Amino acid sequence: EVQLVQSGAEVKKPGESLKISCQASGYSFISYWIGWVRQMPGKDLEWMGIIYPADSDTKYSPSFQGQVTISADKSINTAYLQWTSLRASDTAIYYCVRRMTGYFFFDYWGLGTLVTVSS
Amino acid sequence: EVVLTQSPGILSLSPGERATLSCRASQIVSNNFLAWYQHKRGQAPRLLIYGASSRATGIPDRFSGSGSGTDFTLTISRLEPEDFAVYCCQQYASSPYTFGQGTKLEIK
């Protein structure tokens, strides 16, 4: 059974750094692109970017390029989403997603990680 | 960027009824690269439909997708109690891959 298990909720202050994780199981981690989707409060889902764990090739949505870093550690089947300096506008639920091979839709999702940024 | 507009925002129906959800794109979605997801509170979103009309693995046949170009529809033929959730469409024809704002299907 494919599972994407995300790290727990975080409460941070503006300017702090953060790295959230998504551990995959039930499939060959290096064979599928894995990525992140954001949902800000009351807003639409937004695709942020994806990474291919086999070679760390990464693609970002233009809106998120330079704002976050997506990485993966294939030795522990885990993908990461990282910020160096959080802003209040980063408050959102972040979903880990597995991309269907060859297409940019997402066949498995994690439960989501709530990130709250507040002073 | 392709903007997806879903309607209605909220749909109130009873179990056993037929649900028809709409997703309209601001430009043609090439190859009908449109997916539908179901999202229940506290659960991971679930892929229902891809390619506008292909059911994902394990999805009951009461769920069907149709449409092409800019107009797409998700139909649930006979609502079961577990079908009441938020439904969201996504286009994956062109980057950035965008989502609709969702339709909440609630029990009448």
C-alpha cells in the first residue's frame, strides 16, 4: 500500500527556518516524482514543485521558484520542503504528493502538514 | 496560467440523488489533461478521475468524468453517504498545473 507520511504541525515565527518531511512507503521511491502542494486558508490548492529522487532533478512552479527548496534523501525514502526565512503568508497546509508517471496529476497524497507562521 | 472555475460552490443533495459538478477552464485544456480529486476533512485527497474520463484505481463506477476543451463534468450517479466531501479539479496540460477552488457536496 502506497503511503506518504508527513511530519507534524509546526508553529513558527516570521524569519525562522523550517524543513518539513514526507516519508514514502509501499513503492519504489526512486521511480516516481514526489512533490508538494500548498493550500492557504480558504484558498485553492497550488502546485509548488516536484523532485525525482533518483537524480534529484527538481522542477518548481514559477510562483515558488526561489521561495522554497525541495529535496529528497533516497536512503530513507523521504522528501523535504524547506524555507530559510518564513513569512506570515507561508501559513498553510502543505500536502506531499506522488506524481503519476508521465503526467502531472497526483495519484497519492499525504494527510498534509499545517504550518502556522505568527509573531 | 489556466484558471479553473468550479460550480456550484456548494451542492446540497440527498443520498441516492445524482450529482453533477462543473469545472470550466479559462483556456483549452489540451489532450483533456484534467483530473478530479475528492477531499474529506482530516483525510488525504483522493484521485478519482484523470484524462477527463478515466477512473483511477479502485474508484467506484458511480463516479464518471466527461467533457473536453474548456468544459468538464464530474458526475456521481447515485450518492452514497461517504460521497459527501469537497471535489476539486486540476489541469495538468500546462505549467503551472492549476486547481479549481472546489465544490462542497453536502447532505441536504
